[in-house]
Amino acid sequence: MTEEELRQRVAIAKQFMAALPFCQAVDMQIDQAGVSEATMSMPYNPMIVGDPETGVVHGGAVSALMDTCCGFAVNLHPDCAKPTATIDLRIDYMRPAKPGERIIAKAEVYKATRTVAFVRAIAHDGDAEHPVATATGAFVFSKIKSAEVAS
Amino acid sequence: MNKTEALQVIKKRRDGALAALVDSVPYIKFLGISFDRRGDELTALMQFSDKLIGNPALPAIHGGATASFLETAALIELAWQRAWNAMEESPQDAETVAAAGYLRLPKTIDFTVDYLRPGLARDCYARATVNRSGRRYASVHVEAWQDNRAKLFAQATGHFLMPQLETGA
């Protein structure tokens, strides 16, 4: 994938993301995009709190950010031909996110076959060495046929 | 349980405990999730709204919203079962149950969602089954469907850490 192609894909993805009501509602944004990898984040917001006593964000909201970020990374794979969908996603929750802090997710496609992309991601609240959660997932993937690449 | 206790009193206690569990969580309100109770059985309901959309073309509900719905259904079911058993053993009002720590939600250790088909622009329903509930750890399975109970659109399995009770029970 050339620099120009990557730029185009990121531009399309940003537009696409802006049109997703759920991502808008929790104010997700794209921070960084590269070949087969992406970083996205979401601000702290009282409405996504899961534990009112401590103000800790609901695990489901962290999961939603990681799911979106994983899907975006799949879209940035050089051989990705069509929009993707999550087949399955496993989230491991390491610790509660700090109330008030932005949550950042980083995802990478570590293997793509003709039909499936395998993705892993971490979520943290400032220090990537101390993740809030990690994720591994399988995503729908349709590989660009070599003829299309040649043309 | 006191068999002569008035039905209204029993219902008020049970509904009170369930409301105390659900109503205080902002994210549950944000997603539009509510719980329907028939005796001890809970059905979670996520009412469709435009903000849940993750794929405007279909349109379909965002996978993150679906995962959040399933996780919420699992957490509430776990806490609810423990609170229910405590209330059945010795009738106590929602405040007493809350003071003992029954209404504190478990913590998710891991959660795996299996997306079977797109969640369409319809209301979603889910029921959770507690497969094992120990003092510390619990394992829960959740199934979610839309119009047709037999056609699940997502299912999930998760492990949870149970909050310690003040009673030490």
C-alpha cells in the first residue's frame, strides 16, 4: 500500500466513523492510522460510567472502543477488499480505568487469511505499559484478488 | 420465607432490589437497557434507538453496543441471583440488601462475544444463565435475540469476580 493509498483509506474511514451514530454518541476519534494498525480514543464521560460509587467507566464502553479500533485496523490492511464485521471478540479486563482519563485503544491485524483477519488490541488510560484491557478477535475479511491488485 | 406475607410486600421488595441494581448505573441508562422480571427470571431489553447504530447502510446495531448489552445482562443476572437468594432466606428490604453489599455489581474478568448475525434496527432481548457461581468467581453465558427467540443474533460467555459481602456469607 502506498502512502497515498493509506491516506485515502484513512480519509474514507474518518468520514465513515463520523457517520456512525454510536461512535459519535461516545465521541470516539481516530488518533493514528498505519498499515494494518490503528489507534483510537474516547473521552471520559459521566454517561458511560458503569460503577456509580467509583465513577469507573463500564467495561462495555471500553469493549466498544476496542471493537471499533480493531475493525478500523482490518480496513487498513493492504489486502482488505470489503468492509469488515466482527466474528468474535474476547476482552480481558486487567484493571479499572481511572475516572476522568481518556481511554486509548491500539489495534493491529497480525494475520489475515483469504476470509478471516486476526486482530489484537490493548486499551489504556495514558500508559500503554499498564493496560486497562486487552482484546483478541476474528473479523470477516475478503482479500483483494491478485488480478485486482495487478490492474 | 413468611408465607402469610402480603403479595404486595413481596413484590415491592423484589422490584425495589432490582431497581436499586439497575437504576444507578449511567451506562445502562445511556444504552436504554431495562429489565423485565417474572418471578426470579430476568429478561434484559435494549430498546432500539438511532444512537446504537454502527452500520448505517443496513442499518445494524454497533457491535460495541451489543457487547455492552450482553455484559450488562450478565452482571445484573449475577448480582440479582445472589440478592434474590438472600431475600428468600430472610425477607429484608432493598436498603438492608444494599447495605450487606448484595447490590454491588461483580467485576468482569473476561468476556467473549460471538456475533452470529447483524443486530437489526429492532429491540433486543437477552437472558443470562449462571453456569457456576462460587464465593469468588462466576461463569455466565448470555443469549441475545430480536424478533425470534430461536434465532440468536449474539451470544457471550464471561467470567466475573464476585464482590465480597459485608455479612461474610
